[in-house]
Amino acid sequence: MKEELPIGVMVRFGTPPAASFKRLRDLGLHACQICAPPDSYLYGAEGRRNTAELKEAIRDYEIEVTSLFISWPDQRWKDHVYSIGLVPEETRAARLVRACRSADWGRELGIEQIASHVGAVPEDPELRLWQDFARDLKAFVKFLGANGQTLCYETGMESLAGLRALVDAVGEENQGLNFDPANLLIYNQDDPMKFVEEFGTRILHLHCKDACRPADGRKLGRETRLGEGDTRFVELFGKLYALGYRGPLTIEREIPPGGELDRDVADAIALLNQLKAKMLCAER
């Protein structure tokens, strides 16, 4: 039986996976979300070799890979409205192909949750762009369903109403949320607690991350250490737990590697362990 509320981090491929897994275990953890496998893992003979080595490292370090976060190398994060995810028409077909290949690769590793920013979805369902996007996304979600996988929308760029309309239009059961409360503040969207209340048991993965809304004159909000922003993270955690959430707790801290990152991750681990212990004690 898999652990309830496993604490983990996001593992990217800028560092060799074995080194990332060693660091994970040194932190006392054994869960992770793998992010954006590059071509050197997805395609050809090199991809097969690297994937075999990755599987071996997962076994050797006894890592639970809780989710695959898919992304695309040609995205421009400074232009998030027109460049991110599957919404842009000019890149959608190629990105859907890569998304399907990434999902198949994830299935080889036994990964059932496929998370992603699907893009800055227009708010008006009457737009042709919205309708075409929803149709294409539905086909991708059905593909994931045939793989035994679920699409977990990374929250942040869509309003609550916009995301609800999209989930309803796609209409498939294998849809959930990769809930990132900090992103909702960074992109100045609805209160994270409203997402918890609206989507409830559709929240399948939690990014443990904090932030503040944009200050006057700024386009994006500011990320903070976990527990020091405005997400009301402790309250959110309690509400999710009360709704039955027992899924992954994946720490995300988007600052450069170094001493500050190490301290912030260690403090986040301590906070999450404290919250888990509190919830378990309350049940006794």
C-alpha cells in the first residue's frame, strides 16, 4: 500500500536523476514528481537507454514517482498568455504529439497522474478558439483514459469559473487538479480556498508552494517560503484533509539552487511533517 500524504519534491532533468534521487533520500524523502522529460529520454535508442537507467535508479533509491508534469521546450514563460500549454493554435498539434508521447513514456514508468499547465484558456466559451481547444483537449484526455491515466490541471492561469467550464466541456471522468495555490495568487486569480470548495475530491495532487498577489504596477505576484505567503496554506491543508485528501505533497520552490533553496525545502518538509502529525493525532 502506498503511503498517504507522501512528501516529495519536483525532479527535473538538469541534474542526473540518480543525483536527484540521492538528494531526495538525504532529505529523508522517497517521493517525487518528475518534470518535462527531454528528447534524450523520449525518443530513439538514446531514449531507451536513458529510460532504462532511470528505472534502475528509481528501484535502487526506492522512489515513488507520484506524477509526471509535462511541458514543452518552446514555451516562453514571460509571455504566458500566448505561449504556454496547448491553447496556442500554431503550436497545438505538435505539442499534442509530444504530450501523447510523454504520457506513453510515463505509462512505462507506471505513472497514472499526468499534470500540466494547459495554457491561458479564454474565458468566453463562445469563442472559436475556446471551442476548438476544448475539442482537442477532450481527445487528449480520452487518450490518457485509454492509458489508465488522468489529466491533472495545474492551477493558476484560469479563473475558477473558467476551469469549471473547461472540465465540464471536456466531460471525461479522468480529469483532476494538480492544485497549486500559489499560482492562483501569482497570476492574480480566485481565492485558493474557493478552488478547494468547488473542486473538492477532484484535487489529486498538491503543490506545496506559497505566494503573494501582484503589488501595484506588477504583472505577476511574488513567490514566498511555504507558510509565509497569502495562500493560508495551513488552513488549506486542513480543509483538503477534511475532504479526504491523502495524495502527494510536492514541494515546489522556484529559486536558484543553493543554500537558500536547501533551507526553504528543509523548512517546508518540517512544516508538512508537523501538519501531517497534527491531522493524525486529531483522528485518534
